[in-house]
Amino acid sequence: MEDFQLKNSEFIELHSLLKVMQFCDSGGMAKAFIAEGRVMVDGVVELRKRCKIRKGQIVKFEGRSITVT
């Protein structure tokens, strides 16, 4: 499990998180994976590309997990 620390904001958009964590090569690729239903937030498939991810949430993609702190 990997951690992502929010610093200057109360949230990060889901597609941006996948890109920043280098789970995807580009934001467009991240958006495509989300649209395909391949990303889970707190155990539920998330289809909203711009979903706001906040502290305490867990994002799962391709067997990898991100905990937002």
C-alpha cells in the first residue's frame, strides 16, 4: 500500500491521483481506466473521473492501493 499526502488542498481529483502516483502514463489514460470501471474508491467501483478524493480514502487500481493522508 502506498500513501499520498494532501498538502495544499482538501482533495485531489481521482484521475490526477492516478497520474501523480504514476499508476498511469497520462491523465487521459487514467480517465479511460476509470470509465472502464477498473478503479475502486473505498471498496466501490468509481466511474467519475473527477471524483474528489479526500483524506482517509483508499483507492485501488490493478492490485495496488493508495491511502490518502
